[in-house]
Amino acid sequence: MRPRPLLAAALLLAACARGPGGTARDAMVVATTGDADVLLPPVTSVTTGINVSDLLFCRLAEPTASLNTVDDSGFRPVLARSWEHPDSLTIVFHLDPRARWQDGAPVTAADVAYTFGVYRSPDVNAPLAPFLGAIASVTARDSLTVAFRFSRWYPEQLYDATYQMRILPRHLLDTIPDAKLATAPFGRAPVGDGPYRFVRWVAGAEIDLAADTAWFLGRPGIARLIWRVTPELASAVSQVLAGEADAMEVIPARGQLERVQGAKGVRLVPYPSPFYAAIVFNLRRPPFTDRELRRALAMAVDRRTVVQSVFGPFADVAVGATSPMQWIWSDSVRQLPFDTAAAARALDARGWRRGGPGGMRARGGVPLRFTLLVPTSSSVRQQAAVVIQDELRRAGVAVDIQPLEFTVMERRTETGDFDAAFVSRTIDPSPASLLQWWSPGAAANIGHFADPAFQSLTAEALRAPSRAAAAPLWREALGRLNDDAAAVFVFSPRNNAAFAARIQGVTIRPDSWLATVTSWRIGGARAGAPERGAARP
Amino acid sequence: MLRFAVRRLAFAVASVVAVVVITFLLVHAAPGEPMLGTPERTVASPETIARQRALFGLDRPLPEQFLRYAGNLARGELGMSFVLHRPVAAVLRDALPNTLLLGGTALVASLLLGLAAGALQAARHRTRTDALLGAATLVLYSIPVFWLGLLLLLVFGEGLHWLPVSGMTTPGLGDDLSRLGRALDVARHLVLPAASLALVQAAAFARFQRSALLETLGAEYVRAARARGLGERAVLLRHALRGALGSTITLAGLSVPYFLAGSVLVESIFGWPGLGRVAYDAIFARDYNVITAVALVSGVLVAAGNLLADVALAVADPRIRLGQ
């Protein structure tokens, strides 16, 4: 009988094919569209790198679910067992003596002081370094006591001292020059002090973590976490639907969300997103120097229709330069109404009258026309731009949509070479992040918005001693920004994480979806396919 | 033969050098900026960006950057990845074997399928089988690779659960499997991405092979073989097929760029950690050193593919004398 190699190969494959969901039963597999860059908190800047290193390295304290950044009640102890404010410029942290690095060494105050030096080092070039600008020094008083000295008083001192830094092991890193930290082998096989320990990283494919069963704050409920890298969003969703993965941080596209919604054994868990998207006008370029014209354009856009047509139920109309994740979000923020009649009157009053080509508006022979930059990386913004283009066309305003690759668009906006740009902003829990995008002189204030009243309100809000006192001030500032129509704040997506039914006890803190993973657990079998061998502990 | 090999080698080296120079100039001339971040990355402050640029020498004039790059390359140094904080050589060392496995499997599979289908069509010329296979190959040849990949993924992965939809191994099982088990696990994961790449190219091979065989079947030496009383099967396999292989071998050599380009899409769809994915990510992040290194490796692979095709052609067809 002749050999049939193809048939033999097929049989062999079939013999070992027991279904696609054959991962270790004690592991939660996370489908992600991007690999990590490096697992070193001061350096990593991509989502997966941040998510993984967040579970390897602890903060001194963590925000609670309220994400109240203003006072101490919004934080729970982690590495720091307690803290005190001996004066308005100092916070003293008392470290938990049970905290250990995964090589057995204790976590000490010297680690905290060393970490601060690393984050502030120009040679490390940490992206979060600017947020530590108000901290003058960090000093170890004894092995378990560390003092943070601030250059000025402000209510978010504790937030800045704890949220921006994850503590590093000095004894493993202090022999490496700061300039070499990012490329040191430690960043690809780190030793942390968090609830999970590093197991392996297969570049471009997989990152494995195992629960640190001796973690000082209690053994995590899930024994292993595995990140599976699949760049194509539809394929990543397919992994979850096929039972090959248990979770996805967020499914950003409506079509993919609808696939998951109808699937058995998988559920969506909604949570507020830290994003908003806005059309930012270049206030240094005519006709956007005219405030009334900007307001008219903003009133001519029906943002509710835009959101409904692009996202359906999966996004909110943005109330301003914030997202539902921040405690300042409120429907009561003053916004310009959708009012085409008022928009038409305002444009007529400014001399922009219909009568140009195609019935479009023009003034002195100059058509009312502008170019809107949209990144090709965002299909939702491209779709939303088309809807907005149509709405403005009906108002007599011509919009040319120019899709650009992300870095090209960033370059254009950074250099001021644009009329209007459809940008998205990722904000952190503190409303102070608003200033990064909208304060005069800030590099990310691409439209060059400047309003003394807005500045004065935000300055006052930053000094307000409590959330109750600060919130109305922040909301009034958001209202001022909306009044000025420096941008049209279009949408804030509702994040939806996908989970296999067997992942139980899921709660999500919006700024960091895995922040509470230690309390999650694995229940029944993975949907879609049989299980295979259990993993090693 | 030796003179031919040296001449081809010199030409290949010159081509690769040209590819590197052109790629270096193009990526630096392209709009965008490596330190501005990607949608996935945190956007850094202008001061941070400026320091990063200085760190990697991107603040220097372009000729100086090129000379420095060329000098490093001459010493075998490919530089550092701006984004991954790793030596580019390490990035390639991880990714290249995976792409070679995927591309090599797809090339062999497409050749086997294409030759078989083409031979069958030629043997059954103007029959229903010929017509059906002709239609099938035409349809396959017209399908974009990424579309076929997604279709296979949805049907055989997500729908039927026969094969894994993503990755190169089953998550978390690597250390628990024997060597054979790991190989079989990789083979299972290889099926869908390799099939996506192979089926389209197999259709091209089949159409070429059919035409070449039909032409060869009318040649004098084939008629002579028949006249000697050889059976139709022996005529086809021993005489006509060898004579018709030339065009397919040439096409196989020229198809290396197809497999490299296809791998960019297929590796993204199936989460295959190869060179295509590295290139894709590097382009969007403007990771200049990685982009140029991928172009260098791709250039070498294409040149090697063409060289191998020439040699294979000479082996398959004794009428060809290399160097003449």
C-alpha cells in the first residue's frame, strides 16, 4: 500500500486536536491586541505593559472604587500600612512589614526613595515624571518609614504620591545606570512585590504570570494570568467566542460588541471609560478665531444622533472635557444645545450667508469650509466624522475629511498645521489632568484655548479641600470651555469588557480594569471546548 | 556554475544594500515621528520626546544618522528598537524563525497543492474536473488573503472549533507538553494561517502548471515517450511534469515576496508572532531601526529565494546550463 503523507498528517493533527479551548483550567487567558513594550513601570507606555506590570509591582496605596482623588478617604493601604500628614507639606508613610519582594527581600523605605529618583531621572525619561513635579523630596527615615516633602500644599498630594509610582526593588536595580534601565534584562523578567509573579514572556505572543501564593495581602483567587497577543480585533474577539480566551479589557467596535452580545457562555461587563473624543478647532487659524462662529458650528452638530448612529447604546454624548470615570462628570455641566435655527442665525449675523456653490455658506466670496483631520487608526471617529460632515453640510458648512495615519496627524496637530482635528483624550482619575489638554501653554493644548475665567476656576478647584467643594468649580470650568466652543465634545465610549462565564466575582475599577483581579475567581469550565491538563502551581 | 553563483551573489548583495538605503531614506522622509506615540501608547510630553530623540540620535542631520547606521550595520549591529527597548537583533531572532516556519510551510503546501491540481487539470484536459478545478483556482486566486484568513478563522476556529483561532501554541500548556506534544500543538496552530497563505498561491501555481503541462504534453519528446509505449501516467509524471516544472519553480522563487507580504496580514489575523507582525507594529510606531532591519531581512530572503529557484530550475531541467 502506498504511503499517503497528507492523509497521515491530517490524521495526526486530528488526533491531537481536542478542541481549541485547551488551556490550563486554572488560568485566565486575556486576549489583547498589543504586546507589552517592557515590564518596568516607569518606562512602559503601552496598555499591555501597564496592565501586566500593575500586577507585578505595588503602589503605596490604591484608590478605592470611588476614584476620589482629593482626600485620604479615597485610598486604601497597600505597601503603606498607614500614613499621616505631620504638616501641610509632608506625608509620612509607614510601610507594611509583611511586604516582600518575590526574591524574599523585604520592601523598604529605601526602595521608595530609590523609586522616586528613578521616576524623576532625566535618563529614565519616565512619561509620568511631570506629574511628580510638586514632590520636592522622598526620604527614608528608617527601614519602614518614608517621608514625602511637597513644594506646595494641594488636596491631591496623596494621589500624586501614591498613584503615579509603583515601587521598584532597589537591591536589584541600583547597580544599573538609569540610562540603561529600560533595556536591562530586568524589564523582560521582572521581580516584583505584587499579587502575581512573572513566569515568562514570549515576545509578540504571550505573557504568563502566576499568583504569588505568599502575597502579604492574601492569595489571589486566580492562579495564573496569561495575556495572549492577537493584533486583529475581530480575531481577538473570536478567541473569546471560541473559548480560547476568557477575557478582553475592552471591545471598542460596535460590530464586535454585537457579536459578543449574542454569544453563549460570554458576557459583557460595562464600565466607565477614561476616554472622550472631541473635534478641536485651531483657534489661531481663521475662521476659528471667531468665538460666535465656533459656537454656531457646535450648535449645528446633533451629537446624540452621531453617538446613536456610530455606537448605538455603547457610548454617551460627552458633557465636556471629561469622561464618566471622573467624579466631576455630571449631566448638569452647561452645554451648547443642538439648535440649527440658532446656529443659522449666528452664522447669518457673522456674514456667513448661503449663496455659495451648492447653497453652502460664504462671506465675501470665501466659502465656509474647513478640513477635519481624523486618524486612520480610529474607525469610530472616521464614521462619526462622516455623520458630522453631513450635519454641517445641512447647515451650509463644507467639511473636508482628511484621514491621516496617527503619527502624521499628531505631528500636524503638534505643529498647529490644521483647521480642526478629531482627537481622543485618555484622562486619569484626577480632574487636574484636564489642564494637560486645556491650559494655556500646555503642549497638548493643540487648539491654543485660553480663557482667564477658566484658568481661575480650575486654579480654585485645585485648591478646594474636598470633593464636594471642588466638583461645582470643575463643572463650571467645563461649562466655560463648552461656552467658548474651543472644541465640540462628541462622545465618551462606554467600555465593555468581555468575560467567559466561568470568570466570577468580577468588579472593575474604571481606571485599571484588573485592579481588583485578586478577588476574582474561576468557576466552571471554559465555554466551547473541553479542558486539558492542569497547570503547574 | 561557480561564476554564475558569484555573479548572482554579488547582484543579490547589491540589491539588499539598495533595499536598506532606500528603506532608510524612505522611513525618515515619511511624515510622522517615532516618539509621538501610537494610539496604543501613552503620549509623552514634548520634553520627554526631545530627550528620547536625542537618546537615539534622531536630532542629528540625516546624513550623519545614515553614516552612523551604516557603520553600525557594517559591524553587524542593527541598533535598538525605540518602542520595545530591545536590540533589534533580538527582536528579529524571536520573530524570524516563526515567519520562516509559516512561510516555508505555506510555500511547500502551495507547491504540492498547485502542482497536483495543475497536473490533474492537464491530465483531464477539457473535462468536468478541469473546468471545476479551473473555476476553483480562479476563485481562490481572486480572494484577498486577509479575507480568506478571516473566513477560515470564523468557520474552522470559532464556528466548528476544529482548530485554534490564534497564536502559535496553546496558552499556558507549553511546559506541560512533551517535545512531540509541543510540535503537534504548533502544527495545529499552523494549519489555518498556513492554509490562508497557501491556498491563494496554490491557485496561482495550479494555473501556471496546467498551462505549462498542456504545452509540454504536445512536445516531441513527450510524443516520443508515448510512441515507446509508456502509459499516460508515466508520460505525465516522468516526462511532461519535469519539463513543465520550470515555470512553476520560477514562480515559486518569485513568490517569496508574496509570502512575506502576506505574512504581515496573516500573522496579524492569527496572532502568529512573526516578522510580519513586527513590521506592522514598527511601521505604525515609526520604529526606524526595526523597519530597516525587517527590510534588510526581507531583501535577503527574496534574493535567496530567487537564487534557490535558479538552482532548482537547473536541477529540474537539464537543458539549462547556468552561467551561459
